[in-house]
Amino acid sequence: MKGSIRFSEVSKVFRWRGSRSRRETLKGAFFHRWFRRRGTTSEEHVALDGIDLEIVPGEAVALIGPNGSGKSTLLKLTGGILKPTSGTVEVDGRVTALIELGAGFHPEITGRENVVINGMLLGLERREIEARMQEIVDFADIGSFIDQPVKIYSSGMYVRLGFAVAVAADPNVLLIDEVLAVGDEVFTRRCLDRLARMRQRGVTMVLVSHDLDLVTSFADRALYLERGRLVAEGPADAVVARYRSDAAGDTDRGHEEGQARQVEGDRRWGNGDVEIIGVELLTGEAPSRMVPGGSSCRLRIRYSVHNPVDDFVFGVAWHRADGTQVSGHNTELAGFVPRRLASDGEVCCVYDSLQLAPGDYLVDVAVHARNGLAYDYWCDALKVRVTSEVEWPGVWSPPHRWLSTGPEWEKSGAKDGTDQKDG
């Protein structure tokens, strides 16, 4: 399927020769081959060791771990930049890598000309690039510099133009290696909003980042690597908590090194008659933890019944990380009268338009009796990042328009959900 990634028993070993003697010049190597044989050693580094993983189309997966754990190597194997020493890597669909943005730009030609060349290298035809040129130029936001040689660009301009070209390639798989850490706040915000919209289109994304807050809001799943082996995999927030704990030295891993372990969250309580087994925010049919403000979406709660109950309420609560309550709603308030809950299933809370200001939100979900007895109450079951090209305070983002009779002004494209109809 387009956008799928599969690693089967993949290992990657880098080999190099050891340090040379000062006598080993070209002349010396020619006349003294015995010295070459005796004076050098072969060294190797195992970057990845027996990795098995599968990423389904439309999924966002983050790779975390300390420096040298194999994250970037795994990303480069996915992108075809490196080949595995053993095992197989299968990737279906067009791949774009956001690894070293602008690294392929030719300094002597203009930004516009570089866009054409890089777009063709990414698999686009020239007519496709020309059709998307204005979109690329607008997103890069470098003004008249687009027609100037890139050798006069600042590093920020390089990055903005490189990102604009890469995301315009319409990939099935997008690989991201720390590039969001090099831009300013405005650039990062615009990039995240663009990535959220790409996710709505079903683009598969693999992210390498040391920004663990970004990982928990961006990714559906995280893979924790250490010394080339998969230590843990599971929901992003749980795996990040495990990694932070290990980094702080607070836990004994208690497992054979290299053996992957599923991680589950534990911020919950209840008698267990009904168990919540999954919580997802879906835009279209794809789960996502990052959604553009104003999008239609639905919160899906999957549950399993261990003891049938006749009294039950499903509830959802949204709040900010600082504890600010945003919204709370449940099936009882919506007028649903419980009759019988005896079989496994799912319920969805549908939002025709998620009218939240950009920022990070935490979602609690619960199933309980009407008197409050909890069958399963799960705090912080999901972390969601709402994106927008611009930032503003508060939590509410209602559609709105401005009316005026006196001011003289020109209207630019709306970026904050504003309806800019004439009053």
C-alpha cells in the first residue's frame, strides 16, 4: 500500500580502517605493501541490530533515543540513502526526506531555478513544478530574493525554501530529521500547520527529534532506540515517559537488552467492568494527534466489556497542559439514556469544526455510572496539538468577520480562520 514501511531483521554495520602510520604515503604503500597489511586495523560500528517494524499508511511515528542510538540511520535506510547490511527494507510510494534542507541548492543560480532543479530531483515533472511554483514561493516567504542567487541567502532563507520545495513534492512518505529545530518560532508554527494538513491527506510520516514535547503531540506511536536496538514501542506519550525515566536513571529496565517492550499509560482508575482499550482523534479515516484548527474530526473511544452493565455514561474532557479546563461533555448531557452495555464496541464524539486556538491540549476519557462510579477513567488519554499559521491567545477560535465604515485597508489572505467577507 502507498505509504507503507516495513523492516525485516534489518542490521546496518559501518566499517572503516583504523589509523594509518605516518610512513603510509602513496609511495610507501606501493613499495611497502607488507607495512599496509601490518600497520592498519579494521573497525566496525553496529548502527542497527535486527530491527523489525511496520508502519502503516497515514501513521506518524517518532524515533527517539540518545545520540548514536541509530535513529538517523534508520531514517536514511527508509529513504534509500543507505542500504542495509542485512535484512530487507520495503517502502511503497514516493518518499521525501526533510533531512538537510537546502543542502542541494546551487549557490550561483537563483532560488527559483533551484526550486525547479530540486523539484525534479524529488520526482516532479517540470510542468508540475511550474504549476506549484507560486505556492512554493508564498510558503517560503522570502520575497524578491526568490530571483536572486542563493549564495546571498541567510541560513533561515535556505531552510524555508528547502522545506517549501520538499512538502510541495506531494510525497506518500515524509521523513523528518530535526529540521523543525533550526527555524524560528514563526517558521516552526507554519511548518507544523502544513504537516498537520499533509497528515489529513494520509501522508505517512517518520520523525527523528530530541524535542520530546513535539514527539508526544506529533506522533501516534514512538520507537525508543538505544545502541541500535529497539528498546520500547507504543503510544508516544508512554514511550517518551519511559525514555525520560531511563535518561534520569530512575528505573531498572528489567528486560533483556534489545528486547522490545510495549508500554501502556497508567493515569487511570476504575473497577474494570468496562475497559477503554483505545482513544484516537481521527481526521477523515486517519488517526492524528496534530490537527489544523477548524477541521472536522471525531474522537473515537474503543472499549471492552468484562461485566455487562445497565448504567453507563461515556464522557470526554479537554484541558490545557496547565490544567485550564476547556470543555467537558458526555452522553448523559446529550440526552442518551443507557439501556444495556454487554458487548465490545466503540463510541465517537464528532466535532464538525474543532474551534480551538492553536496549542497543546490533553483529553480525558471515561466510562462510568450515572452516580459517578468509574468503570474506567483515563486521564490524559490523548495529547492533541491544534495548529495554525499564526498564534493567538485563549482557547476558543470561532469563525468571525470584521465590519468597518471608516478605515482604509487592503485584505490579505486569512490565516487565523477569519472570514474576510466585506461588511
